[in-house]
Amino acid sequence: MKRPSVATIVILLGLLGVAGGWRHLATAKSPAGAEQVIRLTAKKFEYTPNEITLKKGVPVVLEITSLDRDHGFKVPELGVRADVKPGETTRVRIVPDRTGRFEFRCDVFCGSGHEDMAGEIVVVE
Ligand SMILES: [Cu+2]
């Protein structure tokens, strides 16, 4: 097999860097590959915790699991949407690009309290 040229490798690394937000990683306190993980649980009709504070530009991975039935996790303003199922861990990577308060909510109908199943991501400088 032909060996990839140095130029190809540099271009590939560049693309990966853009896609993976390495620039953000470089400014974060934690070393590369050690992104902060925040665990969340979902159940009728609440998330625990229901408020998460993040730092602008610092990537985090949310690990969400359900304690009872299928739920959803949607943060419209951050472009995030995922299914949350019992017995599975849903991983959602977020690199908040601006400060503010962003509501997350369940978007899989789960019963009479579904409309109130929500929380907030607070992004600070
Ligand atoms: Cu629901």
C-alpha cells in the first residue's frame, strides 16, 4: 500500500482539528482526551441534575441515562437532540459557543408530566 504523503497527513490532521474543536481543547485546563464528563439521569418527569453550569468554549460530554422509560434530551439553542433509553448511556458532546441560559427538555412524550420535564444549561464566561 502506498504510504500517505506528509501533506495528506497534515491536511487530515487539520480537518480533524477543526471537527474536534482542538482550539477549544487547547484553551481548556484539562489535558487533551480528558474532557469533563457530566452524568445526568432522566425519569418521569425530571432530569437530575436539572441545572448544569458550563464554561464557554470548554468541551464537555454529557452521559445521560434513563431510570424508567424512553425520554429525549433536546437543547434547541445549542443544536443538541438525543434519545435517552433505560439501560443505555447516551453521550452528548457540547462545546458551548456563547454564554447564556439554554433550556433542555424531554421531547419524547412520556406521560402526564412530560411538558414539565426540563432543565437548564447555564454557560458562563
Ligand atoms: Cu417526556
